[in-house]
Amino acid sequence: MQKYRNIILLALLCGVVFSASCIMLLNIAVPILPALLSFFLLPGALPVALLTKSGEFGPPLTVLGANSLVYSGVAYILISMRSRNIGTARIRPVTIRLALPTLVLLCSTCVPTLNPLWPRGMSELATQEAQLQAALPLGTELTQVRSVLRSKGIRFGEEIRPSEAVLRERDGRRLTAVAGDQILSARFQTGATVFPCGYKMEVFLLFGGDDKLKDRYIHRLRVCP
């Protein structure tokens, strides 16, 4: 009985170490590596996403816990197959040596700046979005809008529509330009991320014949690999 308790404990430690290592290695910017590690995190992430009804990976610590359980089960099977002729005296020292690295990895995943699964920059993104909308109210002159965008370091393009067109349709919001409307548009990367996706800011500004802002679309855009 004692032997099986030790096997269960060792399997739990192995599951946590493997899951936490996959998460922390996502910080390494190496081609293909994030995709490979994401694949190993899916066994826990998918059930969490279904339960939380989220299109994202889900809460980081919940994903860690779910994957730890999955891989602990795998580790238990593998250890049990290899330990039939191994006594408790040989399993216990391995468990003790693995305890400290497991604790270090577990604590590291609880630090948002170290764990890439934690959302980053989302409050700053909301602030940036609100500030842009406040700085560009309807009725603003075209020259003033150009000055505001340049002061914020936003590169934008300009065009005059030759015909009617739907510029953006999203979340029940439709932005339509008619012939002769002048359009200022921009799309730029932000620092906000919710693994595995990042966020860009989309800006569409519509001006009528009087060169005043008559409609606008300023919202974040989720971009996933």
C-alpha cells in the first residue's frame, strides 16, 4: 500500500512538472516551439474552455491544474509499469528530489509576468481604446483628426470612396461609406495578449463633404495564429 501511495505522489509531481514546464517554455521565442507546447497543453485547456464557454485557453491556473491531472494519470501508468520490481525505498528518494523543482515551477506559474497564459496589457488596451474614442468625437475637423493621430504616433492611410461600400461590420455595428466620403484608416499592433492571441487596434474614420467626422469605428481586433 505504501508503495502505491508513493507512486501516486511521484506521478502527481511528474504531472505538475511537465505541465508547468510546457507553460514556462512558451516564453522562449523559438519557431514551432509555441505550437508544439500548445499541443501538449490542449488535453487540459480544451475541457476548461468548454466548461467556461470561452474561446480562449481559459484561466491559467485552471489550465495548469487540468493538465497536471491528465499527465499525472499518464505518469502513474508509466511508473506503475516500470516499478513492478522496484521497492518503496527506491521510489521515495526520487519523489523527495523532485519536490523542490516542482514547488519552484508551481510558484513561477502563479506570477503573471512569468506565465504567458496570463492576459497581458488588457487594461492598457481598454484605456487606449477609450482615449482614442474620446480624442476623436463626431464633428471633429479633418485637419484636427490628422494632428491627433500623428501626435499619438499612429500611421494612417487616406482615400476617397468612388462608390458606396461597407467598411466594417462587426458585433452588430456597420460602418458604411458613400461615394465621395473621405476615409482615414489605421491598424496597428498593441502590447495586449491573451494566449495564444494578440490584439491590434482598428481605426476607420469617415468624413463627409464638409470635412467633418461623421462616423467612426475605433475598436480592438483579436488576431490569433
